[in-house]
Amino acid sequence: MHQSVRDGLEEYLADTGSLSEEFKAHLKACRECAEELRGLRRQALLVRALRPAEAAEPAPGFYARVVERIERRVRPSIWAALLEPSFGRRVAMASAALALAVSAYIVSTEPFRVTPPLANALAIQTLTRQDTPATVAQDRDVVLASLASFQEN
Amino acid sequence: MDMAGVLPFPITGARPQAKTRVDHRNSEEAALVRRVQDRDELAFREIVERYQAKVFSIIFGILRNHNDAEDIAQQVFAKIYFSIGNFDFRSSLLTWIYKITVNECYDYLRKKRVRKLVYESDFSEEDALRMENSDTATDQHAPVDTVLAQRDLILKLLDKLSEEDRVLMLLKEVEGHSVEELSRMTRMNENTIKVKLFRARQKLLKAAQRLNRTGQPVA
């Protein structure tokens, strides 16, 4: 597009009627500029189609709804608060401290009882078993047989 | 103002170049903004009541849906409330609000992928040709689906522009502001506005032509 047409383009598209003589003369002589101007005018008309066809107003109480939306953003939900890093860190530390305190309490108040099942079984066996010469000999035989059959890999 | 990359745009028209610069810091509007920045709720309410119809109209013009317009308008004012501390008075309050509103609309369109919006993959060469050659934008009797398709296409093409160019184009064509008014609103000089608009128009035209030629997505 030539400069003289470019200079008057906005006035031409706005239909202000204030086009320079130079602009008009050039448009008559230059087919290329005239063609481009037609395309730009069509385009401008298309953009103007975005003008609302009817008066558009929000329903009554719009300000109250805006304030409500702002307040929702200002006062986030409890879940959002939990996700906040500083608050989450504090909750984690408090939980750890509580767990430690509960563990310490349980350990300190539990009576001392070492009665594991295996120890109980051995104690019962020891108490109930009566060694006789026959059982002693039998045990010795079992041990000797184990030693004789032992093979080093 | 950053003039880097902006070509000089000599004015040869009859109208002299306007040199007016509006100081957006010392207006009544600026005082209102400062009150909101100081968390004066009454001042915020005044801004909402002053601009709610405008914001609603902009959104409705783009989306044509009352429910969506209500929701996005609420979102716009919530955003204004939370970001007004960053308002630097370089443009008018209306321009700033307009920019937020258009951005919210485009965010919404991108996120929701509104079915009615015609995307590249759905857009045939025939549709593009019809767009290129039709005058239905001004035809009151054009079929509703054609008008909707054209409106959706122009929304999509506008998405190819930078945020600033898109807002300028909408302020010029949809809101009907003159270059001189845009200059006052944005504190850019008229030459810069004209250059930006010209480039934006060329970009839109090329995108539409490319679509027409290939029927392929507009890059």
C-alpha cells in the first residue's frame, strides 16, 4: 500500500469524510491500493460485528456478587490452608512432637516383663523334664550320631 | 514510551497532528483509583457501578452469552480489586479495564474451547472463501449461522494479534474511538497508534488470506 493511502487509512475506514485530495487522487489511479482498501474495509466491518447488538447489563445485585467472589478468594478453604507450605510444616512438626510424647509415655508406664514365648517354653521344658539315666544315654547317642554323620562342605 | 521498532509514519492529511497528552495521574479518576488502592470499599463500589455496564457490554459483544458474561464480569472486577495496586496511571482506567476484560474473554475462549468457535481444523476452504468475499457483516438478513461463523472467525483471527494490538483494534472498531481518542487513552502518539493499527490490519488480512489459500491453520 502506498504511503499517501496509508496516511489516510484510518479516516477512510472510519468514514469521517475528511480524506485528503491526494488520497482520493491516488485511489483513482492505483488499482492495487483500491483493492487492498476494499479488503481492509471488509475486515473492519467484520470486527465491528463484535459490537453488542443489544444493551447488555448485569442483573441487579452485581456488586454483591463481585464482593462475594472476592471474599471467596480472600478466605480460602480449610483444605487450601492445609496445603499452604508454612502451615503444613507446622502441622507436621506438631504431629511428630505429639507422636514422640505418646511413645515416651507408653514406654515409661509399661511394667517390665520379659516373657517372650521362647523363653517361656524353655523354662517350662526345664521345669517339667526329669532327666533319667535312660534319657541321658539317649541324648548322648543322638549327639554322637549327629557328629559321625557330619560332613564338612 | 518505547518507540523502538515503530516505523515513522508521516502525516500528510489535512488534520494536524494532535500533541495532547493527558496526565492520568491528576484526574478525578486517578483520585478514585488511589482510594481503591488504599482499600476504600466505597471507592471500589463506585468503580464497579461506573464500569459494570461497559464491561458487561464488551464481554457480551464477544461471547454473546448472558451467563458467561455475568461470570466473566465478576472475574474482571475481582481481578481489578486484586491488581489495582499495580495500576500505574500510564493509560486511562477505562483502557486498563478494557484490556483486562478482553484478556479475560480470550482466556475463557481458550480454556473452554467453546464449541461454537470455529477452529482451524473445522474451517474449510469454502468457509474461508465465503468469509473473504462476503458482506454479511453488514447484511441484516444474513443467516444466523453465517453471522456467527464470521464473528467466531474474526475472534480467532484477533487471537493472532498481540494483546496490545488486539485491544487497540477493538477500541477502534468496536468501541468506535478515533485515533486521537486512542492517543489520549493510551498516551501513545497518534503516529504510533496508526502504525500499530496498520500492522494489525495487515496481519489480520494476511492470516485470512492464508486461510483462504490453504484451508490450513493460521500460523
